[in-house]
Amino acid sequence: MIWATWRMSRPLYIVLLTLAAAVGVWLVITGARQESAWTAFTALHCSQPGSNSACMNMASRYYSASQFSTAGVWIGVALPGLLGLVLGTPLVAIEFDQRTNRLGWTQSITRTKWLGQKLLVSGSVAVVFSAALVPVLWWWTRAVQRPHMVNFDFDVSGVVIIAYALFAFALGALLGTLMKRAGYAFAVGVAVFAVSRFLERSYVRVRLVPTTFTRGVIVAPSNAWVVNEGYVPLDRSTPGPGLTWQSGNEAITRCAARAGGIESKSYIKCAKTLKLHWINEIQPASHFWSLQWAEVGVFVAVSAALLTLTVLTIRR
């Protein structure tokens, strides 16, 4: 059964391998180009891009190379999900569509074993392909000067990429089993995966590992993920009851406006008068791997639940 599953899906595996290899080559080329431009710029010890003509030329070269940086992040964000869905949605749906499942179920093999071996083969391919992307994307984010902890860079760094692909695969397998049409299942899967990732990134990730606070420093560390920031009471690290992170900022702005100035001295004086201080609530770079493994655990648990539902649906 494992051999049959491999033979049936081998053309799809070859196509995905080719596409993944093409993306990997593109990332290596763009990353090397931007890294080279950055190295050349910093070697000139320019105080700013327009210090002299050489600095201006090197800065122009760097900014020209960096135009692919954002595109690379979005490709890295989308790739594990698309990889998992492409492998997962047709796994059972195409069997129903072509009615080949009836042939399999009339043999000596049970439905559970029939499905389990299909999930094992294609799931392993999804894990292997996504794992191969991990070192490429890790190197690429460093090459293009993108801190691993900041914004979407976290999503394209570390082992969490594998968990995203596994989740997408399990989601696609369940939707394909329920809808029995690979195309419809894939379309719904893309929407569900995107919404799930947005909700997890916006509301779940920040709670996986306790945040830390920096006091008195307006600018947070460049390699940290800023969760919240603003003026809060002196005896607190978070806003008081009924207040938001913007409440202190608004109070100081009103105070500075009444004082007739908007320069930094007015803000400092108003902060002392209102007994407020600046707080950055952050996830520092030191929390990177803790967050990575916590997020992996979440997606693996959800994937296991989805695969269990798929098995129960087939048995029913």
C-alpha cells in the first residue's frame, strides 16, 4: 500500500520538489546579492547614505537589491501552507472523485490502515520538503538583514516552518475527506489556513511565552518584537485599570500642547508632572527558541486533532 501510494503521487512530488528547488535557488541568489551589497556599504564606514558619492552608490545598490526582501518573506510565509495543502487535499478527495477508494476498501486492508499509510507517505514528504527549507530561509533572513524575531521574519525562521506545513497538510486531508473534491477543498483550505495563521500570530503567539519590559528607553532593541509600548504610571509596567497603552501618550500630548511646545523637553516635563514613564513590552531575541518550540507544539497538537478527525470520518 505504501508503494502504491508513492507511485500514485510521485508526479506531484516531483513537481513540488522542482518548485521548492526553484524557490530555494531564487532565495540564495537574492540573499547573496543583498548580503554582498550590505557588506560593501558597511565597508565604506558611511555615517549616512549621502555622505559622499561612493556611499550614495553603495546605498543605491543595497536598496535596489533589497526590493526582493519583502517578496521573499511573503513567499516564505505562504510556501509551507501551500505545500501542505497541495499534498493533503487530493489525498482522499481524489480517491472519492475517481471512486478508487471502493477498490481499496474491498481488499484485505482496513480503512484505517489504508488511510494511515497514505497519510504517512504524503505527510512525510510534506515534513521533509518543509524541513529542507528551514536552513535556506534561516540563512536568507540573516543575509538580507532581517532580524529573526521581528514581524513576519519569525514565520520564516526556525523549525516552526515544519509545523505550518504539517498543519496545512492535516487541514487539507480533513477538508478533502469531507468535501470529496480536491479543488474545492484546496480553495477552502487556503482561506482557513490564512485565517488560522492570522489569528495565531495576532492573539496566540504573544501569550505562549511571558513578555518582558524595558523602562525609560523609547526605542526598543532592534531585534526584539515590540508587543506594546507607551507611557504608564510610575508604579506599573502596564496601563492602569480602564486605560489602554495609548491613554498615557494622549495625556502627555495634551499636556505638552497646553504648555505651548511639542519638543522633547515638554514631553519629559509632562511625564514627570503626570508621574508617567515609558514602557516597552517586548518579546526579546532571547525568547526566540522558546516561542518557536511553543508554537510548534500548538500546531502539532492541532494537526494531530485534524488527522484524528480524518481517520474517524473515513471509518464512519
